[in-house]
Amino acid sequence: MSTPVNTPASTPESHYDDNEIVNHSNNPHFSALMQARLNRRGALRGGIGATTAALLGSAGLSACGGSDDDDDTDNGGTEEPTTSMALSFAAVAKNQLDHVTVPEGYQIAILHALGDPLQYGDASWADDGSETPESYARRVGDGHDGMVFFGMSVEGRYDATHSERGLLCVNHEYVVQPYGLHPAGRTAGSAREASEVDKEILAHGVSVSEVRRAAGSTALALVRGSRLNRRITSDTRMVMGGPAKGHAKLVTKWSEGGTVAFGTNNNCACGYTPWGTYLTCEENYLNVLGRGADDNAQRSAEEVVALNRYGLPENRTAPYRWSSAGADDKYARWDSKVSAASAVEDFRNEFNTFGWVVEIDPFRPDSTPVKRTHLGRFNHEGAWPAPAVAGQPIVIYSGDDARGEYIYKFVSKAVWDPADTNTGAAAGDKYLDEGTLYVARFNADGSGDWLALTHGQNGLNASNPLYPFADQGDVVMHARLAADHLGATKMDRPEWGGVNPANHEVYMTLTNNSNRVDSATAASGSKIQVDAANPRSYTDTYGGVSTSSGNVNGHIIRWREGGSQGATRFAWDIFLFGAQADAAADVNLSGLTDVNDFSSPDGLYFDPRGLLWIQTDDGTYTDTTNCMMLAAIPGQVGDGGQVTAAGGGVTYKGANATPDTVLRFLVGPLECEITGVAVTPDGKTLLFNVQHPGEGSADFAANTFASGWPGTDGYGGVRPRSATVVVTRSDGGVIAL
């Protein structure tokens, strides 16, 4: 979930703003690091353009353990994609309706929405906020976001080929204040009502639900009462895995050994494993965590550095203020202050237990979720796997969703054995607890490097002047600081990613960045100058009145790695630039038109057929249209050329979008974000989420809201609710093609 560049959150304390915390680190900009190298290479090769051409056309990138010499290298030995895909629908027009609009010949149904019961025995949604707090341990949570469909065999095991029956895992990122949950919104006052906080704690997290098709239908429906239906919440007991397990900086009053944690929070995007488990990712956990006044005096210097770098300065009140609901530990733990003589007596380290990727086994409802620490700790937007190849390592990509943060990948030590399918957490222990975490550097010549975040290498040790890394657990727990030290590239809010199954190229959305400044403006403080991978800075007008600046509309970057899936070098370009159709040519660099223009790409997903889906979470084009989802036929890195963008950045773009390659597939209801998408293996059912419809205003006395969705699409009630939507073709055919 992202807060739009142009519009503030709906209320001052509604939720944590992704733009609240930015990367102020002084790590050298990659353009400075590369300048000497480029000067020499440019003289030899004939300039940046020739360097890029050589990069895309020569033999191969060096993989792990390969040559580290300075020769130009390319995308590497992945075969070019072959596809006969063709989009088969008419583009949906931009609109500001309070409905989900889909192409002619398609239909929608609501699978589940906030407050729907997963089991029998709980009353249906009452549309008045009267549901009891404890019932949310068995009800669908709020703020639907990332999700994954797991096909299920008749024996009840994971089977990636099955479409008729499966398990759907859905993230519940945050509670949409003040609609839905409480009878009249959040009760006013300096201290929160305990019953309201209890309900909010249980409305966060993940829902797991069984879904099935009825005979003769391609639509999936919730199986209420299934033994596999389950909620994981901000209160669920979890265990730690990987190098940070048992670390002194994870010790709390509830975990004297630093081996367990309680709850998962603000889960945005997600991922999955080839052995059939769900990866849910903790992003804006600063929504719920604060730190008391004058706490720095109780901390070591290194603790203060780390807490500040991760956005938790002293005297910070969390937007949700859960810690104000009472003296009980279940509330006190949300204030990460020193309040006792030792860490085993308070919750000073509670903050460090969030920001991880959590592995959940949906096929074992009694299993304990595991926080997989080797994937790093930051504002985890998601965890997207490369296709698993027998005999090669498992590779997972992640973005850190904040302005000026980084892109990461994890490469397992163990190599994939398909016999480990359906072995649950045991496979997670094998593949996710040992390996190498990397951070990306995007070079100005169109090449890139993965920099290892390994203790004892490249200055990541106790003598580091930025932060004294004691061990590998310290490195992954403070991955941002390690990446700062290595000079990784500061990106324009990395959000969702995906790997093209046809050629294994990796795509990632960069939603926007109001702190990106043009090449004539010096970088200072939080302001970051344009570079090749983040090349635009410009001004946009909203509603003819207000303006916003920076990288207003965002873009989608992609890269191709060479050699094995553990490659440490890659070639990159920018697949699409978000823009309005009538924007200047150096803003609308992808040639978008009325059938495919968009702003602030957020969600991104390759379906099993290799079709790319793009979703928006926008606040700069909503004077014209609600948020949307587009379908795209991907090309390949290097299918475009070199351009100069608004703001002066020189970059490499993909081929222009055309009505044959990119089309708007749907538009959501008022004031929503379109997020989370899954397509069944047979391509006949698409699911997506509508988050926070009508978030702008509410009049509880009059029972009127800025949106009436999903009621406006026939799902009952007046209050707006986040929900999962099922899309099928009226003729039962495959989606979009």
C-alpha cells in the first residue's frame, strides 16, 4: 500500500505514510562511483550508447564465483521469450464511477469482504460495526492487499496445476479509519478504547480460505466452515528463523531467548515458495509502533543510529496509538521504549521483531508461522520468487517501499529439489535460513551489480563507521544500514515485483518519489538527484489547482541476469513510464494513449501464462480516473533505446506501449487502491482486491460515505469495505487473451 504523492492521508492519524520516512543516508551516489569507470569505457567503446549496445549484445554476465573483471558484459544466456499472446478485449475507459468496471463480456462477483465470517457460528456482517472484537479471529480482516492462489489436489495437498479448488491467502494490511470496524469510527480521546484496539489487532494480518468452483462455473467462491480457513493476526505466536534467530536485539519480555515473536503487521505484498507456502511481508509497521520520550538517553549510540534509520526516533507516537489502550502488556508492547532494567523485562526490542518476511503453511492450519530473517528487515513490499529450477538455488526479490530505498534479492545456499514440495516449514528451514542477501546497484551504462550483504565482507563488521555490525544477524536486521555502506542505488519507492516465466527477466514497480530532483538541482537532505534508473523529475497539476513534483507518475524497471539464477551482474532498462496521455514527450516516454495511460504503478504480477498485470495506487491522476489494472504483453530488456527524460536523466527505455501490448482491463470504485492479483492455472479466473474504497470522508450520523462499494456492486450494505473480487468471462473462456 502506498500513500499517493499528491494527497495526504484521510485523517492525521489514519495510517503511516510511506513518505514519512526517507533515506537520508550519505552513501555515495552510484554515478559518482561509476564516473571513472565510464570515462575509460566510454573512450574505448564510443560513449554510453555504445557501452549499452555492447552490454546487450555480448557473451554473458558473470555469475556467482565468476570473473569480476571490468569487461563489458550482457544480459547473459537466457533464451529470448517466444509468445503468441494477443490481448482480446476492448480497453475499459477511464472513469470515476463507484463500481468495478470490466470489459464487455466479463462479469464480477465478490468473494469476501471485511468482516465476513470464515466459519459457521459467527453472524454475518451487520454493516454497523457491531461485530465483537474476538470474532475477528474468525472473520476476514481489513485492508485487503497482496494474495496468492494455491491450487489444491483432491487429497488436500498443494498442486500448482489445479484450478477448480484451492487455498487463497490474502494480506490485511491495515484498518481503514474510521469506516467499517467501529460503530461510529474511532472514539475520540488521548487514550484509545481497549475494545477498539482489540478489534484492530485481530483485523490485521492474513486470511487463509478455501475456495472452489461450482459445477459448470469458472468463478471461485468461499467455502465457509472449511477446516483450512484460518486467520493470522497481530497477536499470533510466531517463531524466528535464519541468522537473527536468538539474537540479543530480539529479546523481549515475551521472548527471553529472542526466538519467538508475536503478530505480523501491515502486510502489503507477498510471495510464495515452490514447496507450497505463503510469504507475507511486513511493510508499514510504523503504523503501530512508537517510542517514548527521552528514550535515547537509555540507549547505546548504535541503537539510536539504527532506530532513527528505520524511522523510529524518540518521542514518536504511532498513528494507531495501540499502546495507549491500557497498562496490560498486550498494549504496552507497542511502545518500544526502555522501561525496565533489562530487555527481558520490557519491550525495547519489540520494534526489531517487525519488518520481516513471514512464511505461513496454508495447508497445515495448526502450523506456526516463521519469520525468515535472512531475507532482510525493512519495509518489505513483497517477496517474489524466480521460477524454481532443479539443481539451482531459490531466488527471491524484494523491494523496500520508501523514498530513496533499495531493491534486494536472496539466493539460497541449498539448491532446489522438487521432492521438497509439500514439506512445509521444513523446506523453509532448508532454503530460506541459509544463503546470501544482496542489494542492487544500477549503473549508468545500463548494467547492474548485486552487492553481497555478508558479515565480514566489504567492511560489514564491528569496525564499520556507519554502524558496528556484530554478526550476520545484525546485518540482516539492519539491511538498510548495510546497503547504505555499500553504495546501493536509491530508488523511487520499490514496490511490487515479478519474474517473467518466459525468460526470467525481473520487473519491479517504482511507484513515485516526491523527493526526486532534476539534474540541475543539487542533492541535499532527503532530496535525490535524477539518475539513469530513476531519470525523471517534473511538475504535475492536479485538478487545475494544486501541483506536485518529483517522479510524479512512477515507472517500472526490469532487468535480465546472466548465467545461473545466482548471478551477481545484470542488464536493465525501464519497461514503462507512468504518465497521462497528454503529458509532454519527455514525461510520457512510453507513448501512452487514452487506452493505456496510468499513474503510480504499484501492484505487478505475471500470471501462469506470462501475461503481465499492472495495478495503480494513485493520487495524481484521480482528478480524471479511479485507480485501475492493466494487462501487458512484456517484451525484453533492450527492445527500446536511449532517451533523455524530463529532469535531465539519461536512461534506457523499453519499446513504446501500443494498444496491442498494453490495455486498461478494469477501473475500480471511488477512492480505492487496486491491489493483489491472482490468476488460476487454467487462466479462466482472475482475482483482485479493492482496498479502502471511499477513504475520504464519512458521516456516521447520516450513514453516508464517500463510496458505497461493494454495496454498489450488489454485495449488500452501505459502509465501504475492502474486498476480494472474482472476474470471469461470460462465455467461460480464458481471461484477457
